[in-house]
Amino acid sequence: QVQLVESGGGSVQAGGSLTLSCAASGFRVRTYCMGWFRQTPGKEREGVASIDIDGSTRYADSVKGRFTISKDNDRNTLALHLNNLKPDDTAMYYCAADPTFSLCLSTQGWIETSGPVYEYNYWGQGTQVTVSS
């Protein structure tokens, strides 16, 4: 059974840093496309970063240069390092995983098909990040 459990969220002041972690079970992170997303109440979910099976990474423009996604294949975990945090980064952060490689080619979190769009299959419960000014 695939399971993702995030941790590491918290409250920080603007300019501060946090590291989010996502512990994976039921699959190996080295074989899955994985991503981080965030959402605030009343807004659509936003893709933050993705990392594919060979370690290639992609970032949303809003976090490029400040956030870093990484995975530890031995520990079977995914991480997101958040630096120079801004109040606009306040959100619930979720990690996601899926064996479909195409999902990693962008941060949007979905791909077009001949039918409904295909999204990540597996999601964690989220961890809250709050940045004060």
C-alpha cells in the first residue's frame, strides 16, 4: 500500500528557512515521479517542484532559486528545502507520487490524455507552512 507522510512544516518569519520531508512506503522513490504542491483556502492547488527518476528537477517560477527538491533513494524520502521564505509562501504543502514519468516533465501536476486529465495518484496529508512578515 502506497503511503506518503509529510513533516517539517511550521511558522517562520520572512527570510527564514524550512525543510519539508515526505516519507514514502509501499514503493521506491527512485522509480516514481514525485512532486511538491501547495494550496491555500479558496485558491487552486499550485505545483511547486517535481523530480523524476533520473533526478532531473523542475520548479515553478515563483520558487525558482529559493526552493530545492531532492530525494534520498536509500532512505526512500523526498525533501523540499525552502529558503528566503515570503508571506506568499504560506500554504499547506503536499507531496505526491506516481509511476507515470510524463507528470515530471512539468510542475503542473497533470497531463492531458484522450479522456480526462491524468493527475498524480498518491498524495500525502499535507504539512502547514506559515510565513509572517
